[in-house]
Amino acid sequence: MTTTYLTTKQLQEKRQKYVPRGVSNGNVNIADYASGATITDIDGNKWIDFAGAIGVLNVGHTHPKVTEAVKNQVDRFLHPGFNVMMYEGYIQLAEKLCHVAPGNFDKQAILFNSGAEAVENAVKVSRRYTNRQAVVSFTRGFHGRTNLTMGMTSKVKPYKLGFGPFAPEIYQAPFPHMYEKPDQLAEETFIDEKIEEFKDFFVSIVSPETVACVVMEPIQGEGGFIIPPKRFVQFVSDFCKEHGIVFIADEIQTGIGRTGRLFAMDHFDVVPDLMTVSKSLAAGLPLSAVVGRKDILDVAGPGELGGTFAGNPVACAAALSVFDIVEEENLLDKSEMLGQKIEKKLHELAGSHECIGDIRRLGAMVAVELVTDRNSKKPNKEKTAEITKYANQHGLLLLSAGLKGNVIRFLAPLVITDDELQKGLDIIEKAFQ
């Protein structure tokens, strides 16, 4: 399959010379061909993919239905520009998103290129709709690398240091992490405390009358796959309704079946006003969307929203095929089964590795938090780096996460075979040893 005549070393040297070091590389080998959950590099080495391009490949690499849809669209046209002349794919995908998104109200959907772009536009329409300016996100949250979304993002290094000033009127509310609960405190009491902290935030930091929107990841991705208590998420949603605040669910990493539901908010029995979607939406092509209440999205006038490449027809064709694959191949059920298998292996490893502090999962969104010891729960960033480095040197693409860099996250394609999964888990076991 290889088309290059350059060696891995030559390409690595060119990368160092021509690509800024600000673009990180977890694995420095050169991909040649990929299918399902396996990537083959130009030297013929195979890599099991537990990263999925950071949650982009729920339907796997080069799924035949996606490839066929993309090729068919490429033969017709690449991009007339929806702002210039409409095309069917954009409209069909908007209709599909409105049908599958939670909520019984009238909905609309608008398409963009990236997750950060979707978040920015969700904020824009919320500000226009409410005539308010303030934006609330959460500690440990991640929403993108643009100026506005950097301000909404919690982790300073490597995302924010030296890149300011940031957009004003952005505030970060406290977000519960159940692993941080003191052992002597009852779970419900801990949740009560976190709800009170959230309420106090709107007294001491920002008044709800000035807040346009609250943006929440149903599960914090870059923050370490932090799963909030259902009661907390429901309280935030109710608080927003009470105060006329637009509640936005950032489903960019959690959406399209990753958690065993099409969208993670379904687990919490909460219907957001708006939802941002990207990553696995188009199986690797750049595409994002904001979908939700028509009365909010329709408030902007013609020309006030959009973008040159927004809703590219090739990406739309891929996205429409993704929804077919999710349904035809029962990927929501497979997501739950995949997550169970990974979780089971992690619990086995926890029996002999004291560094495993917490294992958390919703569907196939799985994480393990590493600590120096289970009593202190002190983050073990060094061990995390050792394990991910070993994996990436021995045939497994593996990512870390977490505010303190001590979480290993699993984002394997939902179509992964039992053989691919076992090979990956075997490398994980060796990495821990």
C-alpha cells in the first residue's frame, strides 16, 4: 500500500524541520494503511488503535460504507459552498441530527468544521438569544484551542500558557469528581456539597442574570473521563431552566455511540437546549454540528452564522453513512460490551498493581486513574507516562488524559474485533508489568 519512497527516519527528520513542535505526536511512526482498529505503518508494523484519533473513529478506520459514500460524493462535486448554493447532503444530515437528538421540541441543526467551532457558535447563538454575555464552563473541562474555547478550557499547560489574553466573561464552575470524595463521607452527602458549591458559584463569582449559557461535557474527556453524578447534572439543567440560561451539552467526544447511547446525556435523563457534536460524526473527516432548539438557533439573521467550508458535502456523506453503520451493526450494544471487556481486564490488573486507583466507565468510554498509592490517591503522572510510552513502542496506540496527567483513556473503535482487542489488552498487561 505504501506510496512514499522516503524512509521513516527521513520523514521524521522532515517533520522536525517543517512542522512546528507545538503539534504533539504520541507515536512518531508513519501510517500507511488502516482498517478497523489496526494501523499499518510504512515499515509494515501493525498498531492496535486504542486512541481512535482521540475519539474520532467510533466506526473504525476506512469503514467500507464510509469509503463508498465518500467516493460517490467526490465523483459528483467536492464543495460548492452551502452559503453559495445548497446541496442535499447538508440538508439531509441536518434533518437526521434533529431526529436523533434528544428533546420533543422543534429542532434545527447547523454544520461547521471542528468541535471548537461548534462550541463557539453555540455560545454565539446563546448570547444572541438571551441578550447576555457571560459563559460558564467547568473546572477540568476541555472545549477547544481557539481563543474563546481556550478560555473555557481548564488545563493551563499545554493549552493556555502564554496564549492570552482570553475572551472576557468566561467563568469556570466546580465539577464533582467522585473519586475525590473523602472515604468517611456518604456519597449523597458529597453530591449535596457539590450542588451547594455550584449554587454558591452563582453568588460569589457570577450572577445568573448575566449568564447566556452553561456548557457541560456529560463526561469530561481531556479532564480524565470524569463521570458526574446523575443528580448533579439534573440540578444544573434545572438551574438553567429556572434562570433562563441556555444549557449546552458538549457531546464532541461522548457522542455517536461512545457511551452505549447515541448521546451521553441520555444516561442522565437530561435534555439540553443545544448540543455540540463532532469527532466521530464523520468517521475522520472534519465536520461538526450544533443541534437543538429551533427558537434559539433560528434567532440569528442570514449571514451571521456559517463558514467557507462548513458542512462540506464529502464530510456530510460520510456522516450520513456513520448513522447507518451505528444502527445496522448495533454499535450501541457493542459499545457497552466493549467497555465491559476493557473494564474487566483493568480490574484484573488492579489486583496486582497498587498504582491503579480508580476505574471508571460509561459504555466504551473507559479510564483508569493511576496513583502512587490508594490511600493517599496522589496522582502518578510518571507511571502513566511510562505505560503509554511502552504501549506506543510495542504496537498499541494509547493516550493519557487528566488535569494532572495521571489517567489512561481508552477510545478504541466500537467495531474492534475480539482478536484486535485481545492483542491490545495483552500489551496493556505487559506495560503495567
